[in-house]
Amino acid sequence: MYEGVIQDLIDELGQLPGVGPKGAQRIAFHLVSADPADVRRLASALLEVLERVKFCRTCGNVAEDDECRICRDPRRDPAVICVVEEPKDVAAIEKIREFRGRYHVLGGAISPIDGVGPDDLRISQLMTRLSDGTVTELILATDPNLEGEATAAYLARLVKPMGLRVTRPASGLPVGGELEYADEVTLGRAFEGRRLLDV
């Protein structure tokens, strides 16, 4: 549509997750008209991420060292591991400041349609972490969608012989939501996971 470097930029931006063709075009033209110092700072940050960020050798989270800050933190409970799909899920759970255990990032979820099987995920590394007997609870916090549920079920079956306590975060109605807008699966889970009110 455009020629030369502007079209190359639009094409590259369009490869980013969540950025469609129109979004890529808007970002590209924003960058073209932005202050050159701002664009250089963005380019520098991208290059620095490329050079410095790697994945934690223990849990698979993003890190600047061989281990992430969570795995290095001696105050974290090594007996509880929360299994998530991606590093962004670690960040989401950390925001609530409720979980004091450690993490294991799978690097995705089982999805036969997309050609992702158990061997494509960091499942063997998880099994190695569980083999020393330190872990007593495994929280399977994969996404509450078809792929996440399949991954959680697969892992639960896999670790069952180890005698671990295997849990899954409750899912249901969001705070501030209305019943009439809830889908059947969400409403069903909300009723399954109901709890006693202390009055």
C-alpha cells in the first residue's frame, strides 16, 4: 500500500500480537511524526531487551540473570509452585500480592490445532523440579479456556502418582458483573465454587 521503509515498518508492527493492520499503520505514522529522541529511546529499549533479557533457568520467567528475582528470593515458599502459561501470567498474579510461592512457566498450552503438544512445553522441567520431594502443592493456573483446561487436566493426571495436592484457582463471576451477562460456563463454575458466608 505504501512504499519503502514505511511499509516495512507497518509490516513489522503488524507481526506483533494484538496489532492489526490499522493499528500497525497508526503506530507507524505516530513514530514517523514523533520526536526523534522518543523514537531513539524506543529503539534503544527494544535493543536492550533483545540483548539483556533471557528466561530463568529454574522457572522459565523472564529475567536479566540466570535466575529471576522470584526464584532468588529466599522468602518465597519452595513447597508451592504455581504453574502458568506465559511470563505475563506471573506478572498478573504478582499484582495481587497474595501468592508467596514460586512459579513454573510452561511457555504455552497444549493445543493440537496449533500443533502444540506436551513435548513443546516446559513440562519435563516441571517434573524435574517436582522429583526432589520439596513441593507439596501444585497450583495449575492455566487460562480458563479449552487449551488451558486441557493442559491443567494433563498435568493433574501426570503428577497424580506423586501424591501432591493439586489445585486450580476458582473461576466465576467478576466483581461488579451482572448475572444476566454471564455465559453458562462462567455461571456454572461460580455455582460449583460457591463458598460459605460467615455472618
